[in-house]
Amino acid sequence: MKQVALITGIAGQDGSYLTELLLSKGYSIVGFDNHSVRMQQLRLRLADNPHRSRVLLELGDVRDRDFMTHLILSSRPDEIYNLAAQSHVGVSFQQPKVTADTALAIKGLLEISLEIHPVARIFQASTSEMFGDSPTPQTEHSNFNPLSPYAEAKLEAHEFLIEFRQRHSCYACAGILFNHESPLRREEFVSRKITRGIAKIVSGDSTELRLGNLAARRDWGHAKEYVEAMWLMLQQERPEEFVVATGKSRSVEEFVASGFALIGENWRDYVVSDQELFRPSDPPDLCGDAAEAYRKLAWQPKIPFAELVREMLLAEIGPENSLAIPRVTGVIPNSSRTR
Ligand code: NAP
Ligand code: GDD
């Protein structure tokens, strides 16, 4: 039977990939976002998709209960993916209220859904940031110790969802997502800032790349694969939380070095670590163990880190310069190395 999915924050990185994944599986999609420019970019991206007539896009705010009620009543979704968020950790120190209000919109969504359409299965995008400086590797059983307003708000949302599920026996679950990137990543995040910065150096438009904390370690995967885990989490017999990660963390410095190596340059000749760009607090090492997702969802990331960096850089510098960048071969997927 034809399935309907509702996606909040659809014009963001994950929303775009999830839309394409669900369309390929035959879903009809109703999605909204509050960012009109990005919404237009999504429309353009979908213009070539043969299934685009199955997507309905609206501008809207996940904090608006009337809007959410109207959308759920009119679309009667089988699945709801809650991706809307002020998702930049650095920005959350300057805008804690907007960050929290958006993260906590899941409370309204759960309540509305339970009241008017309880059959919908709900996915919440939780984050590895909730672990803060908890020892690695982080699993579903690790302690949470949030170090930013973003992480605090996401943790409150996460705990509310679990308690709500226990109280009402509904199908709602949260993916504890570690960093995932792609050419669709916004420029404010370090992976895209690095690849974009390298492209500007290649084109002669810039001579330096100014970054903050180079020592922080993150477990970087590819967004295309992480949205598959979201979908799998809503297809289980019972709702449950899962860590979604590659199992290997690298420092920002290693990301930078991998990118510059692709253009045959030494990153030290271009990169400046600027104290002004450091955050008041920053988890030192986020590295997830996704063994449970592998065991119960049969989910395993396959795109190697080096291929992710290469794809992002190629998307920035354009096909005419791509001959300079060799293909990544013979790399064992991260997860196989660590299991
Ligand atoms: P993203 O690119 O920032 O997408 C989120 C989208 O939601 C943006 O277009 C954003 O627009 C929109 N939005 C913000 N506030 C909204 C509101 N009040 N109402 C409606 N839309 C709103 O983030 P992403 O990388 O796709 O991540 C998707 C979700 O996963 C987020 O909840 C994020 O916190 C979570 N997550 C992501 C990662 C990751 O590594 N990508 C890891 C863990 C968890 P604006 O630009 O206007 O804010
Ligand atoms: N953005 C940014 N810009 N980060 C920098 C910079 C810079 O110039 N220089 C160093 N960094 C460091 C940050 O301090 C952080 O330690 C690391 O690079 C990654 O930063 P981001 O790419 O901004 O991502 P994030 O880890 O803070 O948050 C992302 O991943 C979370 C999951 O762990 C976001 O997608 C969050 O929404 C997500 O929850």
C-alpha cells in the first residue's frame, strides 16, 4: 500500500537525501521547512526526479502547533521524520532560545500526533553531541554530558520522547546520529568550510583557510547512508534508540590534511587556527559504536572517509578540475575495520 511520510526540516541536508530515498521506495511525501531559499534549492534538485509529483512542499515552522495539526490532519502520514532544527552547535551559544524552542518542538509533535493521528510512526533526530566528553566509543548505554545549549536541548527532547513512548506505548524513536556530511552540507559546518576553502585556494580566490579548534575529533560519515538508518528505524517491530556512526573518529586537522593532500598541497601552508573561532566548550572526541544498528537493523556504513572528502571537494571545484584528484581505491570501509 502507498505510504505517506511527513518530513520536518525537509530542505536541510538530511531532508533532501531522505526525500530522494523515500521517493525511490514509492512513498508520497509532505515536507516543510522555514528556510525559503533552501526550499527553492530543493525544488530545483527534485526537478529531474521522475517521482517529483509525489512530493508536496510547504513553508512552515515546526514550533507552530496549528500548522502541524493542519498538516498531520490533511496528510495522515504513516511516518513522521522530525529533522527541523537550528542544528549549528556554535550558533547555539549565541541563540540558545531559538535552538531550544526548535529542538523541543518534538514535544508538541508527539502530543498532536497522539491526539489526532496515533498510528503515525515518529523518528526524532537526536545527536552524538549529547555525549559531550563521555568516554569513547559511545554507545546507546553511554552517559550523556551535554556541553552546549544545542546538546542540552536535544537531550531534553530525547528524554521526553523516551518517557512519552513509555507512557503512551506509541511508535516513536530517536536516532543518536554522529556527524554526517555530503556536498549538501551547509557552508557553516567544518567539512564544507574546509572543502569550499580548498576550492577557493585552487581557483586563486583565497590564500588562507581560517578555522577554530583543529584538535577536536569527530566520527564523520556520509549523510546518504544515515538517512537509510532513519528509515530502517521506523520499520522495526518495536521502537528503539540506535547509535548511527562509522566507528572511527578523526581530528579536524586530519580532515584538513586529507583535503589538501588531494590537491597535492601541504595544509600547513594555508590553514590558520584562530582562537576567535573556538567554542566556549567543545566535545573533544565523538566516536560511536553502531554495533546494535548493525545487529538489529543490518545497517552498516560503506562509504570510506577518504571518498567522502573527495566527493565533497569534487563538488566544490567542478568537473573541469577533477582530473587532478585521484580516485580512492582499495579502502576498507571504516566499520569493517573497527568491528
Ligand atoms: P540542517 O541542514 O540544518 O537542516 C535542518 C533544516 O531545518 C534547515 O533547513 C533549517 O532551516 C530547518 N529549520 C530550522 N528551524 C526550523 C523550524 N523552526 N521550522 C522548520 N524548519 C526549521 O540539518 P541536517 O544536517 O539536515 O540535520 C537534520 C537533523 O539531524 C537536525 O535535527 C540535526 O540537529 C540532526 N543531526 C544532524 C547531524 C549531522 O551531522 N548532520 C548529526 C546529528 C543530528 P534554518 O537554516 O532556517 O535553520
Ligand atoms: N563549524 C566550524 N567552523 N567548526 C569548526 C571550525 C570552523 O571554522 N574549526 C574547527 N571546528 C570544529 C568544531 O569546534 C567542532 O569541534 C568540529 O569542528 C565540527 O564542527 P561542525 O562541523 O560545526 O559540527 P558539530 O560537530 O559541531 O555538529 C554537527 O554534528 C552534530 C553531531 O555530532 C552538527 O551537524 C550538529 O547538528 C550535530 O548534532
